[in-house]
Amino acid sequence: MSTHPIADKGEAITVVEPLIPEEASKHRAHLNDLAVDLASLSSGLRASLPEAVRAPLANLVRSMNCYYSNLIEGHNTHPIDIERALHQDFSADIEKRNLQLEAVAHIEVQRWIDAGGLTDHPLAPDMLREIHRRFCENLPPELLVVRKPDGSEAPIVPGTFRTDFVQIGAHVAPSPGAVSRLLAHMRKMYGAQGRSGAILATACAHHRLVWVHPFVDLNGRVSRMVAHAMLRDSVGSEGLWSASRGLARREAEYKQRLMAADEPRHGGADGRGNLSEQRLAEFASFFLETCIDQVRFMETLMQPQRLRERIMTWCKAEIAAGTLSKGADVVMREALMAGMVERGALPELLGVGDRQARKVTAELVAAGALKADTQRAPLHLSFPARLASDWMPGLFPDG
């Protein structure tokens, strides 16, 4: 390990300000309205979905977050391939296998976040390091190196802030010695906001975290995981919709607005910090509008009656094709209505013997439509990626 002191240009914590447009800012009223809209819509979506649907949907959205967040970085691993990897079914192609392993690593970190793994604010330096460490520890060695502009390679050290200077496009990130104090300042300020301020802080912090660029690599993925964690806290998203999906669908604008928010203050009318308040407000507006769009998309997709109709249409088509046995539609209807199906109730429900009832449920489990913790446990609804095009069209790209 190097004994050289980490280079520190002595930047004041104010170099990362403004962290959020002030209440008196001309931009704040519009941003507050967007924050209220997002909170209301997210709460409405959550309330409209029964618990039996929320839990399996959140599992699917983890894969969706992973797919779109990695896609933004140029890593395209289709959700069906991600699902295979979660079941230890990996490609023989080394490059594809590595991307599958990356996807599994991403999902494991998000599952840890969703289970309450963070013990402090997501922006706390220790939490950022832990997110990065957990992500890296499951990556294949080939993905734990970063290529420098001069063509040389540097290792990505899990859970460690960078020790070198770095430039991303035109942006020269703060000196490595400044990283910890800037992050501590961000955690303090963003953690002290009120309800609508916390929602707006999620959007603003997403840019400022990328601007500080705390790690040698994986900053984009980590920053989107942090945004996911902050949205769980600020709007109670419960992982039922994906900000990353919206950002990936507007990738060019997303990256352009991130770069624009790097700009220094444009004179006396542009806030009071080192960086441009106007550009930060524009990025925050874009981020919140993107989130609102994604909640509305999921709201349309998950309307109970329409969802039920799509699933039953799929089920009847599979019965007609001989893939599922007669009675599978009855079992699925029961799962959709009650959220779970007791195995012992199936023979009477279907009017068949135990053996035929087991055959029907085994086929539905094999198709991914139902799942159970054990062979005797109740059957619960599942939302597998491979059925998404039939059940929830538009969620993923076809293929």
C-alpha cells in the first residue's frame, strides 16, 4: 500500500454549493410543486397495489433498475439473461458471463438496501463506501480495473475513495483529499431538509455526488443506487418503480444535463454558490419529472383489472398451446385475487385429485408465474422477466 499522502488542494466545502436551491430562489416554487406531485403519485401507486402484488413487483423492478442503470454505462445485459444469472444459469461466453455477474452484484446491493441494510443516510461517506464495496466484492476481476486516458489500467479498490486526480469530459473533479470533507458536508446539508426538501435533495444530490466523483470508477451506478435509497425514504417508493428506467430512456438529455450542472455560477443573478444554481435547478426539474413519468407509467401498467386481463389472456393461450394444463387459469385467478394459494385447497378448487392439482401448479411454477419457498409452502404470485412482455408490455425492450 502506498505511503504517499493523498493530494489535497485544500478546496473549501463551499466549492460544491449550492447543494439545493434556496427557498427564496425563483426556481424553488416549481421544484416544490414537482416534489409534492411525485410524493402524491408514488403514494397513490403504493396504495393501489395489494401486498401480494407489491412484493413480487419490487423483485422485478430490482432487475429493471439493474438493467437500465448498467445500460446507461454501455453494459447491455437483457433482463431475461439477468434472471438466468440469478438462477446460476450463466452464458458460456466470458464477456456475457461477466456482465451477468455484474448484474447479480448490482441486484444484491439493491436487495441489501431494500432490506434496510443502510444504517445511516445514504450519502454518509461510510454508507457510500459500503455500497461501493458490496458492489465490487461480487464483480469478476475483469471488471475491477479502469482504463486511464493514457491507456494504462488502474485497479478499482472496493469501498475506497479515489487517491488520484480525475477529469470527466471538461469537468475536473475535486482533489482526492477533498472528497471526504465534501461528502461529509453534503450528508449534513442534505440530511437536514424537510419533507419536500428531502425529495428535492434526492435530485440535487444525484448531480453533486457525480460531480465529486468519489471513486475511481462505478460512480454512476453508485449514485443511482443512492438515489434509489433516498427515494425509498423521501417518497416511500418501496422499489415499485424505477428512476433508472426513465433516465436510460432519456440518456442523451440525462448526460447533457449532468454536464450542464457542472457549470460555474453565471453572475450575480445565478444564486450564491460556486456552481450554477440555474443549471442545478434545471437538472433537478428533469430528474423529478423523469421520476413522475415513471410512476405514471407503472400506474397505467399495474391497473389491477388490466393486469388481471393480460395475465389471464396469457394463461388461456398457454392452455390452448398445451404448455399449461386445464385449470391453470383458475389457479392464477385465485393467486391474483387472494395473493396466495394454499396447496391443500387446490384439489377442491379444481375438482381434481391431488396428483393432477400438483401437475397444474408444477407447470405454473416452471413457467415462473408462481413461486414458493418450499415444496409444501403456499404458492405466491411472481413477476418473471421472461413473462414481462406478455404481462407488462413496455417494461423491458423485446428480445
